[in-house]
Amino acid sequence: MTPERLAVLALVLDELIPPSTDGRLPGAGELGLAATFAERADLVPLLESGLDALDEVARGAHGGGFAETPPEERRAVVARIRDEQPAFFSAVFAQTLVGYYQHPRVLVGIGLEGRPPFPLGFAVPPTDFSILDPVRSRAPFFRTP
């Protein structure tokens, strides 16, 4: 994919998950997810046709491509593509969620460590199995053969 298309895809990703107003969480477009989507050969044809359709809708509505569309009007263009290109939108949305919530900056922003859970794992508090005592002390209520 061309750098121009990647830039447009990044703008779309920022419409799907915009940056938080307090600055703790970045927008999805800032994280470089567009480039990782373009590495997937199975997604590239769908992305290219969807981005072409996005630019076409933007040109019809605003006279320029999606990148030239005023920021306050981009959401309407994305909403129209969601309805007209559901396969494109679903693929982009699903990949965005997966990539976004695995990114270290987002993990730190939501209060987790900026690393994968394995191989270190997470600290789990010890379980108090005494909470099962009432269940264990009940008489069986099922038939035995």
C-alpha cells in the first residue's frame, strides 16, 4: 500500500478510536496500526478497495479525498462507508480493536503493564477455598446409581 493510503487508513483508525481528551490514551491512528494491517496480504485488496470507496464518498460529499475532508466531517463519511462497505469496515474495526488493546501505550494508559501477560504472567492473589465450605457441607441432592 502507498504511504498516502496508509495515512488515510490512519485517519480512519483515529475516527474509530480517537485519542482521549485527557491525553492518557492515544488514537488508534497514532500507533502505526495501519502499517501492520498493510503487512497482511489477505487484507490488502479489501483495504485498498475500501479506501478507494472512502475517498469516492468523501469526494462526492466534500470535493476532496478523505484526507482533505474537514476533521469534523470525517465521522459522517466513515459512517456511510460502514453502511456501504460492511466487509471493509468489519475487517478494519476488528483489526483495530485487536491491535489497539495489545499496544504497550494503551496498556499503560489503562493501568496495566506495557507488556504481554506471558511469559511473566500476572500476580494472582491466593484463593480462599473456605468460601466453598457451605457447598461442601450440603447433603447431595442428586441420585447415585
